[in-house]
Amino acid sequence: RLRRTAGTALRFLSNLLRLRQAEQTAPAVLDERIERPIFITGLPRNVTTFQHRMMMMDSANRAPLV
């Protein structure tokens, strides 16, 4: 259980560092407005990952890097 928690913490910290690097590379991204966000929620193993990936395929949508 501790190994899984450590892995999750490492993944979150790595994502945070990637976001900080992206902000430094392209600071204008911080000025972009998010007009109508879409939230995908659901229980684990309930097609949410599939739906997230399908939405990422549409160039009109942007999704967080997870």
C-alpha cells in the first residue's frame, strides 16, 4: 500500500513539474480563458478513461495531461 501511495505522489509531483515547465516555456498559456469547461466524473472502471480519450481526439477540445 505504501508503494502505491509513493507512486501516486511521484506521478502527481512529476505532473506538477511538467506544468511549471510548460508555463515557463509558453507563459501566454496562463492568460488563456476557459469559457466552458467539461468535467468527466464517474466511478472507477466506468468508461471515464475511454470518454476522456475520445474527447482528446477532437481538436476543438483540450484535455489535461494525466
